[in-house]
Amino acid sequence: MDELHTDPILRAQEAERIYTSPLTVEAFRLMEEAIVEGWKNAPMRDKEGMEELKRMHKTLESFKAHFHQAINTGKIEIANRDRSLRERAADFIRRAA
């Protein structure tokens, strides 16, 4: 497995690059708008259509959440690595003094 799949920081960087890409932002916006328009225009008696739109919206939100999770995991990993480096540096300085 390559490093992008195993390193949470690289995954976070790639997820953020994709998630904030103008094409991705546009695609998410257009999908959201289409779902909302579908809800607005669906007849109340079309329960199956409304349920399908709800499933589509949940799927879209789940897809976005995957990116958020990767980004947040990377941020946590960076914070943990930074803290570990600070602790090791402080320990080194204490021993050297």
C-alpha cells in the first residue's frame, strides 16, 4: 500500500486539496441544489421520490464527511507529532543541562 493510504497527514493534505478544489466545490453545490429543487418540486404524494431524494442527500453528506474525517485525522496527527517533538526537545534540554 502506498504512503498516501497509510500516512494520515498525506491523506489529510490530499483530502483537503480535493475537497477545496473549485470543481469539487461546484459539484457539491450543484448536487445540493438539484436535491433541494427535487424536494421543492416533488408532489407530496410522491413518498418514494421524497425518500430517494433524502437518501441522495444523506449519501452526499456521507461523502463530504469522509473528507472531513481525513482532514481532521491529519490535523490531530500533526498536533500529536508536534507535541511529541516538543516533549522530546524539552527532555533533551533537561538531560543536557
